[in-house]
Amino acid sequence: MANRTLGTRQKLVFRGPDKGPGGVPKSPRNPLVVPALQRKAGPHDKSTGGKRQAEKRAMSRQLQRLAGAVSGESE
């Protein structure tokens, strides 16, 4: 019976020592990819909408703390 887990695009291939998962290929397939992979993206800033929402949440937290402090003092 055929192995149904392997699809038509995925074939079981025996690779040599230079192409296997443990081996390092001799040269990259596309030499232009190497510099692109070596460049790492730096930390990104939040968008203006994200900053505004974070400030709104911080303000609501402060208002809740203030409301809790005021109601705690009156009792």
C-alpha cells in the first residue's frame, strides 16, 4: 500500500553528506540573499495610533488609581 502521508510534492530523497541537514552547503544558491540575511532589523518605533492607545490606557489606569484613593480616604 502506498504511503499516504507523503504527498506528490514531498518525496523521500537520500542526500549526500554535503547536502544533508548536518552538512553545510558549499555555496549559497542565491548569493544576493546572504547580505540580506546578515542585515538584522533594528527595534521599530510604535505607530502614532499605538502610542495614543498606550497613553489612553495609562491615563485610565491613573484615573482608576486616583478614584480608588479618593474613595478610600472618604471612608
